[in-house]
Amino acid sequence: MDILRDSKERIITGLALLAVVVIVGLIDNFFVMWLFFGAVYLMAFREAVVLFGVEKDNLLPYAAALWLIAAIYPYGDDLFVLAGVAYASAVAYDKNLKWVDFLPFIYPTAGLLFILTMYEEYGILSLVWLLGVVALTDIGAYFVGKSIGKTKFCETSPNKTLEGVIGGVALATVAGAFLGIFAVDFWIALIISFMVALSSIFGDLFESSLKRNAGVKDSGDLLPGHGGILDRIDGYLFGAIVMLVLLRGLV
């Protein structure tokens, strides 16, 4: 009965999330997109503070201020670098500051700033492409892993199999190439889709390692049946960085 209840919650929550994403995508407005990703960012930031073991509880206003600046600064993906310079200067000045307190300003901050910047530079189709590649990587890895998976991929995530990872990356690469042709040439879309799919696997592993170190099963309990915000966006946080960098370098 618990399994059925969890599955029902997972399906309902998943459909609700999909509906929100579709509505925001159809509106296709920078301010709406900024608000949406800002809400996601602040919730994910709070989860990251816990996972990193940050003792300070007053960092959220600084994250909110950073996101406010991202609304007007044309290169949002550079903001976390500037934040790093500012914090390094503060650490040099005040020996009581700890570097661990800055980690949430790298993860999930960098990934979400890259997502917002990619939308600014390449439009809604780039986000659809990213969404498709990461989602298909997860779906392919799950079904291939369940059907023929036997070889453990790594210790960080014992449920992942090498066969599942290969199947997920292969599916996302091929399907992603056809999604990407609306933005770039086919072969470039193929390369980018492969790299994004691969990076999303390691985005998931990174969050799994954080949860293991923190001794928790999920990053939070905000999403019934799914866990926390970071549990849903971990692959996108790595994938968005890789996609934007490659779009700028290859197109």
C-alpha cells in the first residue's frame, strides 16, 4: 500500500510540475521565467545549505540579492564568479569566515544562472532541448537499467548500472540531436546532446554524494513522491552549464 501511495503521489506531483513548466514555457516571457527560476533557485539554495552542512542561517537574503541583480545584469552566468571574488576578499579580511559557507553560491547557483542566461541568449527552444535531453537520459537509464542492467556504475549511486547509463545517454543523444536541429546543425546538436546527457548523469551523482555525506535520503520533502527541489533539477544544473558553454563555442 505504501508503494501504491508513493507512486500515486509521484505521478500527481510530476504532472503538476509538468503543467507549471508548460505554462511558463508557453508564456515565454523573461520576467516570468526569471520569477519561476528565482523561486526554484531560492528553494534549492535552502536545501543546498543543509546538504553542505552550512551553519549560518542568514545566507538566503544574499542569494535573493544575487538573483535580483541577474534580472538586470546581461551576463548572469558571470555573477557567481563575481560573488566568488567578493567572498574570497571577505575571507582574506575576516579569518572567522568559512569557505563552506560559499558552496551554495556555487551549487545550485551556477547552474540556475546558466539556465537563465541560456534563455536570454538562445530562447525557449534551448530550454526545451535541455529539458528533453536530461529527461530522456533519466528515462532511458531507468528502463534500460531495470531491464538489462547488471554492472554497478559507481559506489556513489548503487542503483545506477553501467548498462542503464549507456542506454540513457544513447537515447538522449539521438533524440536530443533532433530536438537541437531547431537551433543548430545536426552534428553539432548530436555532440552537444551527448555531452549534456553525460554531464546530467554526473550532476545526479554529485547530488547523491552530497546526500550521502549529509546522511539523508532526499534533499528535502517539498515535492511529495519526489523529495526536494535538488532531487528534481540536479541533472539540469550540470547539463545547463555544459550546453551553454558548447553553444557559445561551437555555434
